[in-house]
Amino acid sequence: YAGRLNSVEVNFTFRRFPTEKLLRGWMEATPPEFQFAIKAHQKITHIMRLRDAAEFTADFVASLQPLAGAQKLCPVLFWLPPFLKCDVSLLRDFLASWPRRLRATFEFRHPSWFCDEVFAALREANVALCLAESETLETPEVQTADFLYLRLRKPEYSRQALQRRVRALAERGELYVYLKHEETPEGALLAESLLHG
């Protein structure tokens, strides 16, 4: 995988803190330019729901230091639960404690979050609105940071249409693109064609 693509989105960290030994193993097994996008721990997003989460988040960030120090850390993905409705002050409070040196992206799964106040809060922190799409929800294509994070979860895509979309988005800033590929290889193969197409 790491010999054919340049990044992977890691789901492991949603349930467990990575150990330094684990991260060192990942780094040693991948080329120097290969990077890891990390999904934030579920305690932050699903249990604490961003509330009073600064201390736990700081511990989580500290666990990622080996990747950050080696410049192998992509944006951290905050994947919010679908039952969590928009709360702009909660989001602003959380973003105030996020270290600006690290990139982050938020995937909102309740449509109430798709509003100008939320977009403004993300812009102020240079945090990306995750441009996510699935069979049930599609995020509006709003850029809130100097980079973009595209998360494609539909079962099928037209390679040509997706290539056009990716090229257009890449003109607006550094672009991270991840496709669903848990069960079958099609997503990874499509990602490879986008990278070299």
C-alpha cells in the first residue's frame, strides 16, 4: 500500500491511543514521504462530544508526537456522531484549545452544522470542513482552511468525473483524498489512479 499510495487514513486511533513503538513501526515500514491521517479518539468526539475535552485531547495529541516530529502526520479527522447537533460555542471552545501547529478537519454528520457561523469558526482556526459524502449525507463544498480534506464513502465513482473534481479542488490548496476501501480493493485502486492520473 505504502509503495503505491502516499497516505492512509487510520481508524485504529478512534478506539486506542497509538504507542510510540507502534508509530515507530509504521514509520519504519513506509517511505519517508508517506503520511498518516489520524482519526481522533472516540472519547473526544462521541463520549465527551467536544465538551471539556481539552486535557484528554492534549494527551491524544501528545501520543501523535512521533508522527508529527517526523513530518508524517496529516490532518487529524474529528468524526462527529450523527446525533450531535450544531453548537457553535462548543465548537469555538474546542478549537480554542487545538494546537495551531497541527492540521485538523471536522466531519459533521448532522446537517445542522452546515451554516455560516460554523464555517466562520473553522476558518478562524484554519481547520478544514471535511468534504465528506456517503449514500446518506453530502457535505457542502465549502473551503474553510488553506488545505482541503475529501472523504469519499459512496460505493461507486466514475473515475473520469472524480479525476476532474480532484483536479479542480487541488487548484484551491493542498488536497487530501481518502476513499472507502475496507472490504474490497476498488477504493485503493481508484485512489492510485487519481494519484497518477
